[in-house]
Amino acid sequence: MQHSDILSRFGLTSSGAGLTARSPVDGATLATVAETTPSQVSDIVANAARAFEAWRSVPAPRRGELVRLLGEELRAAKEDLGRLVSLEAGKIYQEGLGEVQEMIDICDFAVGLSRQLYGLTIASERPGHSMRETWHPAGPCLVISAFNFPVAVWSWNAALALVCGDPVVWKPSEKTPLTAAACQVIFDRAVARFGDAPANLSQLVQGGREIGEALVAHPGFPIVSATGSTRMGREVAKVVAERFGRSILELGGNNAMIVAPSADLDMALRAILFSAVGTCGQRCTTLRRLIVHRSVKDQLLPRLKAAYASVPIGSPLESGVLMGPLVDADAFKAMQRALETAKAEGGTVTGGERTLTDRFPDAYYVTPAIVEMPAQTDVVRHETFAPILYVLTYDTLEEAIALQNAVPQGLSSCIFSTDVRETERFLSAAGSDCGIANVNIGPSGAEIGGAFGGEKETGGGRESGSDSWKAYMRRQTATVNYSSALPLAQGIKFEL
Ligand code: NAD
């Protein structure tokens, strides 16, 4: 299929000027997309405020109906959107489809949730009084997203925010404007079927950091959900805190796997491969550190190197390929810098070279790298968004857990072990310090049913399942006096 055919499925055409959308697959220009200007921000905020006034009073199950329709439209567009994700973000088509499936799953979840935004009744200490806690819509939600999950992150936020009564303004990555435009087309299809939705429930802002900064600073967004690098989160958090807004931060990860002596090495091998090499190492949950027990290292590592050498690398749109390109030249340079630093810090590097330059001179394909490190040095503690797997060894589980936790990030972690004492220890309060801790599963590929997010420099936010919805609402405690007296709490007497 031609690139232009995929765009035409969503009625997308080139604007002639503005943001240039390039494909990491071959470096080709896909289209140009009109950029939002800072002068448009106040209108966008005013539109969102008007949409909020109407939407907050629509019963939540009816709001859920819009999200149900969005899920249906996503089902209908799954192949087209999956292909566009593959084309614009460079992940393999299977992962593009998986990303769209994740959007469908979160819509299903949010529809159920729309009938379960439960509050509490609370026992009052005063006679003739009742207390309750209610969750109300909070206001327009600003969503800032990264290039590597160009559509799923919007849906995690939008599906929940919409059933919670909040309109959404979305600033996607400047590297993936077309997938975002396609999502807006799909959303508009759902709105058309819904019938009486207020205008501007979801607005799209195209542009880079500058327009992102203008939006983040605006008090019209009580909630800012920002996904991207720790650098970005640090800036956004300050600005939002300054105006007492609420941030949901989903930032960088530096995820580890501990491979214990009792591990099923066949399973561990498969899990390492998918989580370290998948999406060309460009997932926030990518496996970056392998902490392997000294007694099994010599069994595991040669098999891992052999598997790495046989990973099919190529155009992510072709079947059979498991690893596509890096997103751009900057990502390639950052990878090479990290490998040089690792060598200087005592590492032994296997792989990591540029490849397929004959076929794709303007794209950045690499072989995945394994780096055996003598210790957890600075470069290992840093997230490099590329397929580099650092290998460290350990002797005791305490040491392994300490290594796993001794990085600034706290997103995802896992242990491969068949010893229940070890696995429970790993999951205990004295175990992994991450938001996600898995046993006999790699660190990536989370399901939407659980709360997703991490601690420390990962930002502390939670999105998606469990009770993450509460971050999109405001909590109100109400006390009702149905007696004819006016007793004060704590027994205080205050009478003339
Ligand atoms: P990035 O930080 O460069 O950009 C992310 C988004 O933030 C973009 O839309 C960008 O325009 C915007 N932005 C940048 N600076 C801003 C500012 N000061 N104010 C407002 N907006 C600003 O990240 P990236 O390179 O697109 O993505 C890779 C990073 O994202 C990695 O660190 C990865 O771990 C992280 N990530 C985290 C999660 C998670 O859920 N924890 C998910 C996906 C990606």
C-alpha cells in the first residue's frame, strides 16, 4: 500500500506548510500538517471551558455511550490506524495493531467505569447528620504525549477523562502529527453517531515544545497529563504546581529483569527478546538492565547473543520483521554516544551498529546491542531510548534488588524465578520500588486493567485501569444536617 493511500483512509491531506511528518521507515516526508499558533491557545481553552459546562451535567453512563461508540469506530479503523502508527512511529505492524487494540480495551474499560464512578457514605459523629463523598468532573484535561505510543496514550487519558466529564485538549508529539489527526477523525465519527455531544469535547493542538509550554501554563487546564522524558516532566511539573494544577506524569523508565538461579531460562530468553528489542528499544517499559545470577550467566548470555544476531530487522511494514528503525538521526546519535560512554566505563559491546543503509539511506536502522558491564555505572543509570541492554551479575537476591532499585527511575521491573520465597520478596515492601513489578513476565506490554505508571523520576502518575480515574475528577465531601439542631463537630460548644 502507498503511504498516501493510508492517509486517504482518514481523509488526511498535506497542508502545504507547517509541521513536517516524516516516516522513520525510510525518512520520507509523509505530509505537512498545519501548526497551532500560540495566539490560538486562548480560543482553544475557551472552547474547552464551554464544552465542560455542558458535558459535566450529562449523566456519566450517557458519557460512556460516546466512549462506547469511539471503541466501535476504533475497531472499524484498527488495521488502517495500526498501519499509520507503524508508518509514522516506525514500530512493526503487529505492535501498531496492538497499540490500537489497547485503545479499544481502554474504551471498553471506561464504558463500564461510566456506571461505577462510586463515592462513599461516611458515618457522621453528629446525630441527624449524613456524610458522603462524591466525585465530580474536574475540568478540561490537557494531554501531552510522546512519539513512541502516538495514539494509545491519548486514549488512556481521553476515554477516562470523557466518562469522568472532562473535555480533552491533546498536544501529541511533533514527530507523530498524522496519527493524532487520524484519531481526531475517528473521534469525530463517534461524535457524529452520538448526536448531541457539545462541540470541542476533544481538540487537537499540533506543534512542538513551545505550544506545549503555552498550554501547560494556562490555568484553564486543572489537569495536565504529560507523557515523555523526565526532562519534560520536570519542567511541566514546576509550571503546573506553580498554578496549583494537578499533573499526571508518565516519564522515563530504566527497567530491569532479575534472572535468578531457578529461572526457566527458555521463558526468560523470550521475554528478554520481546522487551529489549521490541519497538527498537523505544518503549518507556523497554528492558534496559539484565541483572543475572552469576551461576546462570554463562548459560543465558550465549543464547541471548545468538538470538540477538538472528532478529529480523527491516521495514516495520513488512511481515516477519521484528525490529524496525529508530525514530530519527538524533536517536541514533544518542545511542552511539551511550555505547561509547559504556565502553569508556568498562563495558564490552556486542552489536549496536547502523545497518540497512543501502536500502534506507535516510532512515536509522541498528542492530540491537548487548553491553556487559563491570558495574552499574552512570550510563547504565541513564535512560537511552534505544535497544541497548546492559548486563550485570549478582550473587545474592539482596544485591540484585539493591541494583534494580539504584537508578533514578521507577517504572517497571521483573524477576524470573520459580522460588516463591524470592518472588514474594521481590514483590514485598522491601522489594522492587517500581510502579510495575512482574514475576516471570518481562517489564513491558502492560494490560490496561491495572494502574500504569511509576515512581521517582518516572513522575508518580497513574493512568489507565484500577482507580486511576480518580485523578480526572474532583472529590467533594458533603455533610447534610437533617435534624432540627445544630451540633458542632468535636463537641464544641459555641452558643450565646
Ligand atoms: P519528549 O519529552 O521529547 O516529548 C514528549 C512530549 O512533550 C512532546 O509532545 C513534546 O512536544 C512535549 N514537550 C517537550 N517539552 C515540553 C515542555 N517544556 N512543555 C510542554 N510540552 C513539552 O519525549 P519523546 O522523545 O517524545 O518520548 C520518549 C520519552 O517518553 C522517553 O523518556 C520515554 O520513557 C517516555 N515515555 C514514558 C511513558 C510512560 O508512560 N511513563 C510512555 C511513553 C514514553
